[in-house]
Amino acid sequence: MKIKFFISLFLATFCSLSFSQTIADCSNPEGYAYFHYSGIVTKKDAGFQKDRISGGMTSIVKLPNGKYDILIVDIRKTILSMVNDGGNVVLLRKGSRDATFLHFHPGMVTELYTLWVDSDGKAKFDLIQSKGGDDMPIHKSSVIVGNCNSINFELITN
């Protein structure tokens, strides 16, 4: 019974992601974070620090059902779907050259992902994070910015 469940879960995840449409592929964000003196963060390590996700990749995709997901490759080189991990992804706003998505795990993480094209025509993204709650060992607030290969704004609909 367990094997059937895991096979069904794998197939549902694979099929859903394999038919998704990529809105943007972005990478290597860097910026600053404020680490709260809380949880496992010592008083010495608390405060503002440079923050980045070296080799980190972020893809924002439109799923076959018209909803959105955010896929990341983390430091462990593992692909993580925010939706399949229990998070929610919602389009907050869309302009002709920018869009913002909200990702949240209630009680743990709130993130704003903004995609935009700058005045030189370069595709960019920023990530504003607030991580905390009883289930998070590290509490922090951060703003990091990275580059995108391109952004397909035509796929973003309300």
C-alpha cells in the first residue's frame, strides 16, 4: 500500500511539473539579511550580514491547472517544488515589465518573488524573505537580487 502511495505521489508530481510552462529561470541571488538573535543564532551571529545563494537556481512556472509554482535548487543540489512542499504560491500583481508572486508556508515562511526587466533590458528577480516561527531553527529577514535568463510575461495571467 505504501509503495502504491509513493508511486502515485511521484507520478502526480512528475506529470504536473513536466507539463508546466517556464515563466523565468533565475540564479545566484545576493544581498543582505538580518539574522534574529533567536533559535540557533547566537548573539555574536545576529544582525545584518551579506546573504546569497551560491549556485542557487529559481524557476517560476505555470502549472497545467493555471496556478503557479516556484521551483528551487538549493545548496544540497535538490529540486524543491514550493507547492509540493506544502506552500502556497499566488500572483499578487502583474505589469508589462514586472510581476510579483507571494509564496508562504503558514507559520514558517513568507516570501515575495518579483520578476522585472530593467531599463537596459536585463531580466532580474528579487526575493524578500521573512523566515521564523516555532518550526524554523533560523529566523531571518532578507532581500536578495539575481539575474534571469528571460521572463515570459505572456504566461502570467490573473
